[in-house]
Amino acid sequence: MPVPDQPTSSEARDDLALLRDAAREAGAIAMGYFGNNPQVWMKGGTSPVSEADHAADAYLRETLLRARPDYGWLSEETADDHARLSARRTFVVDPIDGTRGFLDGLHSWCVSVAVVEEGRSLAGVLECPAKGETYWALPGEGAYLNDKRIHVRPLGESVDIGGPKPLVDLMPQAWQDRLRRTAYIPSLAYRLAMIAAGKLDATFVKPNAHDWDIAAADLILTEAGGALLDRAGKPPRYAGEVINHGALAAGSGELLGVLARVIAEIDQG
């Protein structure tokens, strides 16, 4: 995807610094519960949430809104208040993306925080403390992992792909022999970060991903030379009235185009 024309503002740089500090501390809070059997509840009967999620969310909300009281707030673990729709900018937060993996002792979970304005992310951070990894990006300035610039990798003969098996099965036959299917990664944000860092080539995203799952990772992937696209071939927009999405495709180059055509045909069918 093309890099935005506008230069990064000093406000966005200040927001990024705020996000990095807050995400680092929220990650430390979550690590205090990691592997220690935190209390768990079920949301909607199917989705787990733990006391670690609540503790990290409370810290992030207090810290970020104290620093930017005029920003809106959208978090997986906070009841949505549509008053945020009148704010110029909005924090979009998942205190622990990949809670199932977190509870299972997997290391590929992260704190996901972004600042969104007019539907797009102006700053994004993924703090992955169990892996010792921090991803971050600003528009037009590249994506970074632990302060080293990262890029999507060139397409090779073999293609490492993630996402739901039914969607991967719909890839054209000409690609099927090239595909190596990646084991399930509970954190969608981390899966997108893997593409940005050249550890994975592409992934499908099943319908109903929410803004907090992808707002930060989308910016990181875009700045690394990739893109996250919807059925219309456009990047998702965030922090509006509708906060969930249909099937999405993530990757770069020719391969991304193939994935995007697959989801377009599914949704249109």
C-alpha cells in the first residue's frame, strides 16, 4: 500500500511515546499473571477473559486517558461508550490479544494499543513481553521490532500462510502445492506482526475481527510494506460506529492479491 502523503505530526510522535510506555507497563502487569492460573470468566459463553486482561485494561485506561482526556476510548474489556464518536482521536486497545494462548502458556500474545483518527491508525504498538518483542510504527516512517526496522519478505517458492483452514483451502489450485500452513496462532495481532517481520507470508482473517484486534497491527504491517484488505480491496477503517469486520486478507504483492480475490468471492457468494 502507498505511504500516506502527510508527514508524521509531533502529536503522533508524542502519542507513540505514550503508547510505548503504557504498553510496556501493561505487559509487565500481564506477565505477573502469566503462568500463575489467573481467575477466568467467559464472555458470551465462548470467549475467555481473565483477571490479567482486566488489570492491564484498567492500567491502560487510567494512564492513557489521564494523559489525553479529550481522546475517545475503545477497548475489548471496557463497555463501549459511543461518546467516543465525537472525539477527534481515539485509543483502540486490546489489553491482551490472544487470551486463550496466554491462558495456555503460549508466548505469542501481546498488548495492542493504537491511536486512531478519521478511521486510520496514527500510532500503533504491540508489546509482546513473553517473547521480549515490541513492534511499533508511525505513518510514513516504517515499522520496527525492538527498534530495528522490519519489512515483509519477498515471495519465495514456498509460501507460509496462516488463518482458518476453510479459507486456505479456497486458494487456487496453482498455489496449493506451494503452501505451508502455519500452526494456529491465537493472537491475530501477533500473526499480522509476523508478516510484517518477514516470519510469515500471509494470513486470512475470519469474519468478526474487531478494531482492537487489528488497529495497531494494521499500521505496523502497512509500514513494513504489506497490507490488510477487506473484500473490496481496501484497508479497514477503525473507531466508527461499526467495530467489527468481514473476512480480511493480509500479506503483500501478488500473494495478497490472490487472498483478496478469495475473500471477495466468498463474501459475494
